Amino acid sequence: MKYKHIAKVGVSLISFLIILSGLMYYFSQDECPRGTFPCANSTVCIAQREWCDKVPNCPYGDDENEDECFDSNGSWDFFYSYAMSSGIELTCESFQPPKKCHRGRTACQVTCVGAGLTRIPENMTSNLTSIVLTNNSLSTIGKNALVSYGRLTTLLMDDDEIAQIEPGAFENQKNLVWLTLLNNKLTELRRGHFTGLESLKMLLVEGNRIEYADLTDFENQTSVGWIGLNRNNICSSCLKLPYMPRLKELYLEMNRIDEISEDLLSGLPGLTGLSLKNNEIRTIRKNAFKNQQNLVELNLAYNAIITLSPHLFLPLEKLRKLILGFNPIENLSIDVLNPLQDLRSLDLQEIEIDNMDKNVFSMLPNLSFVYFKKFHYCTTYAPQVQVCLPRSDGVSSLSDLLGKPLLRAAVWGISCVTCLGNALVLWGRLTARDENRVLSIMIRNLAVSDMLMGFYLLTIAAKDLQYRDVYNVMANDWMSSWGCTIVGALAMISSEVSVLILSFMSVERFVLIASPLKINRPLTARNAYSSMIVIWVVGVIVALIPIIHWRSSTRFYGANGMCFPLHIDNPFLVGWEYSAFVFLGMNFFGLVVIFYVYTGMFASIWRTRHATPLAVGDSEFALRFFLIVLTDAACWVPIIVLKIVAMTKYPVPPDLHAWVVIFILPVNSAVNPLLYTFTTPKFRERLAEGWFGRIRNIVSRRQSDTQISRSSSNKNVILVLSTDHKESIGTQGIRYSTPFNDEGCKKKLDNHSF
């Protein structure tokens, strides 16, 4: 029954903490927390990752509103004019489509989806304007396969396992406007494959295995406006782009292009949209865009670009949208962006710009969308831009280091409780001469370590107060400062030293309790001091290694305003491997050791006492064991789980980082004094005999004085009344009252009470 009582207490405590945390989190929310956005005509708030994700999350679906989601800057205006061309309208006579095929929206359209065709159907009407052949097994487009359909304007042959196009296959397709060959098995595009396509406006040959692409068949052609060659294996030297004066859009994403030479795009003067996303580009020649004066949108994201020539974009005076994100660009020069006076949208995601001139974006008067790596870049570099992302780093807002009032109050409260509690532990252990010296040595060191966490939180609280309402100006200076690095290192030292000391204490107790007869010499005070020195040295080294290794950058600790490298909001920042080693390696190992050791200790004690009823002291001892393991798990398990979840690229709520740092990380530091000192019988006895005893004596003395005064007054009154009565009846008696003897009465009362 005692164990059931312990289990009930533990479950009740856990449930209370979960409910309390949930209520605090719920009631701390503003109208919409940072990183979320309000739905129209509703109180629902949608997380940033759910906004414009093609899934309606708002009650009225306004999170997928085109005006809100689409960055319309760029060359999209040209899509409809070329892609949606209707072609020639004809009247078709009645005909029987092939088996498993059917007519389209008009009589001149035939659709064969998954019909199992091995060749293009024949003997259909010659007036067909649209043929859709998808998910078939055509393998080859023969030279005469389309000879009967000279009036086609649209030909879609996607997912048809086409591996070969015979030269002249489209020779009689003078009216063809739209040709798609998506997700086939083509390995090359040679001269002669597209001869005869005099009216072609859109060509999509994406998702094939093309290694060589020669588009010379379109030389000097004025109709081609859109070419898409995404998701192939085309390299720089294997791409031949002839002179195509009217080509507007060129898409070469996810290929193997490693260089943009000066001649690659020289024959495309009318180009307005160019996407080279997800290639292997390392080099862009100085005059690579010399003939692209009409370019409106340029996408160079996800490449290997390190440097950009200062005058690379000089010819691009009409450029409105530039995407450079996710490149390892170093020292982005102001001269690179300065010529782009008409730029409306700029993407610099995952690019460090800490050394950039802070006035660079003020020279771009039309900039309305900007995408940075860190939220504080928005106010540091681009305060005049209306739409700037990201809006938060999960901890701070654009105006405050701690964005929520609850976080501000909590950081003060938790830091003060942590410092005060551990200060009392130090006082109690230093003034107790009859304590176990070895245990006291370990607990004193644990208290010092935990106090460092309190100092860390006090520093964050003070900085939040200092930067209140001006954090947007000071964010970059604070996170890149050595002050941020130092307080972050203190928190790291506190965390790791506490882990090591708790693990060491657990093992030492386990050895003494579980196997007392096997220990020839118990741990001495000298050995305890030596062990603590080693633990502190290890903790300091763990905290200093990232400072030394990334000495050219303070960003390991300065990833956000809290200066603590949990790396859960952005799991692959600088030093993410080291962060994973510390929190998924050292801390997880320490948690396993403590859980195993305390389980073993409890089992050992239970085995030795199972024949006798569990005394009240034993029940209290078991409850303390349970709470020790519970608080260790409450501190480290959430952090370990969040690290694993973040590293699997599962989206973590942006404001969760602050809650972890303020409410979870300091759990051990705040609770350790209660578990290891305040709940021990000796400490309670000292409190009872010390402070509480003095208070009790003072109260008892005052009560005694009050009782004595009342007794004295009563006796005096009785004596006076007795004298007056005797005199009034004429008998001999006492004629005056004698003074009351206080000391004698006190002694008698004291003797009576004890």
C-alpha cells in the first residue's frame, strides 16, 4: 500500500505540472503569438509553416489566398501569355477514339491516360488540335507517328517511358504550340529532334535523364517563349543554346551545371526569367549576363556559389526578383546589389551578412519582399521593407529580447529561486561540521554549478530589461558579442557539470548501498575533491571547445538572443554536430546512468527490507528517489526528444525554444536544493533547532510573558478586594497590598509548564 501511495503522489505531481504548464502556455498567448498569423473573421491563429502550404487551415481558407501567398514580383506575367495560348479552333467530324481513350472538352481533343498504348494511335480525325497521352508505354516517337495530325496545337506525352525521338518526328507540326515530354527516359536532345516546330511557344522536357541538350533546331525562331529542362543531368559543356531572340523563360533547375560562362546565355537577349536552382554552380563569369538587359527574375538558389563579381549584375537594370539563398556566399559586396535599382524581391536565406554595410538595402528604393537567414537582419539592415522574413527566432520579437510578459516574469522568478536556493545549500553545508564530508563536497559543488544557471538567467533578464523596446537595433550587436558567448558558456558549464556531478553522486551512492561489503575503502574527502576538480575541468573544456574551434564567429552561442546552443529552432546551424554530441550524447548517457543507478539502489533496499513493513521513513526515502529521477527526466528528456525531432527536419514551433530554455533547462538547478538538502532529515532538524527553534522560543516567551502578566494582575486584584472587604467588616487583616514577585511566579510557571 505504501508503494501505491508513492505512485499516486508521483502521478499526481506529474499531472499537476503538465496541466500547469499547459495553462501557463495557453494564457500567455497574445492575440496571435510570434510566428503565427490570424485568420480573417476568426480567432484562429495559423503557424508560419502552415501559411501558404497548399492546405487550407483557416476556417475560410484565407491562408491560401493567392494575393497573400504569391510573391508576384518576377516574370510570372509572361506565363499566361505563352502557356495558355488556345491555338487554332476547328470543327471536328465525329470519330471513334481508341480503346480506353475518350474525347476531351471539345470534339477536337483526345485523351488517353493509362491506356497501355505502345504507339501513337492512327486513323483518328486529321482535325485534332489536342492529344493527351500520359502513363502509357510508347518508348519511341517515330518519324511518321504524327504525320496524320498536322493541325495539332497541344501534344502532351508525359510518363510514357519515351526513350528515343527519331529525327523529323515533329517535321509536319507547323501549328504545334505546346509540347510536353515530362518524366520519360530521354537521355539526349539532338539536332533534328525538333525540326518543323515553327509555332512552338512552350517546350517542357523535365524529369528525364538528359545529359546532352542541343537546341539548335530553334535557332533564330521567334515563337519559342518557354523552355523547361528541369530535373535532368545536363552539364555546362553539354548545353547548346542558340540565338533565340524571343525566348522569355528558361528553366534549368536540378541539373549538373557547374559554371555560367560568358557564352552560355549570350544568344538569349529577350530572356525575362531564368532559374538555375539546385545545380552545382561554383563559378559565374563576370560577363555571364551581358546580354540579359530584359531579365526580370533570376534564381540561383541552392548552388555552391562562394563569391560574386562586384559588377556581375550591372546589366540587369530591370531585375525585380533575385534569389541567392542557400549558397555559401562570403562577404556579399554592396557593389553586387547596388545596380539593381528596380529590385522588388530579394532572397538571401541561409547567407550570413553580419559584415555587410547596414545601408546597402536603403539603396534599393523599390524593395518590398526580403528573405533573410535571421530575423534581426530585418530591422538591422532593412527596416524600410514592408514584408521581411523571418519574423522571429522563436525566442525574441522584433522589439524585445523576451517577447512575452510571462517569459519576462518567469526568468526573474526562476533565476532568483535558483540563486537563493543554492545559496542556502552552500550556507547549510558549509556551517554543518557533523555532516558527511564526502557528500557535502559533492553537494556544495553541485550548488555552485546550479548557481551558474541562476546567474545566466539573471543576465538574460537584465539584458531583456536593458534592450526593452530597442532590441531590434541591438539584436545583432548582442548576439555577436563576447558577452553573449560568455553567458552561454556559463550556462553550458552549469548544465554539463551538473550532469556529471549527479551521475558521479548516483554511482557513488549505488556502490555504497548496493554493494557495501565489496568496498574496501570508501571514497575519501581528498578523492572527492579530486573528482570534483576533474568534473569541473571537463565541463569547462566542453564549453570552451566551440569558442576556440569557431573563434572567427560567436554564432555557436549567439544563434539567438538566449545565447544557448540548443539548436532546435534551426537544427543545422554552425556547430550543430557538437550540440548534438553534448545533448544527445553526454546528457542522454548521464540520464541513463542516473535512472539505472537509482533503480538499482531502490531494488537493493527493497530486497533487504521486503520481509518487514515499509516504515514511514522508508516511504519518504522511496519518494525522494522517485522525485530525483523524475526531475532529471523532466529536465533532459524534453530537450533530447526535441533535438531528435528537430534533426529529423520535423517542424518545431518557433516559440518553443524560449519555453525550453526558461522553464525546462533550469529544472534541475532550481529543484536540486530541495531534493539533496532541504528534504534531508538532518537539514530539517537543523532548521527546527536553528531558525525555526529561535522563532518558536520567541513566540513561546511572548506567550509566557502574556500569561504571567495576566496572572499577576488577577492576584493583585484579588488581594486588594480581600483587604477592602476585611476593613469594611471591622476585622483585622491586611491593610495594603504587597508588590507582586515576578521572578518567583515565572519560575513556578516555568516549572509547572515543563
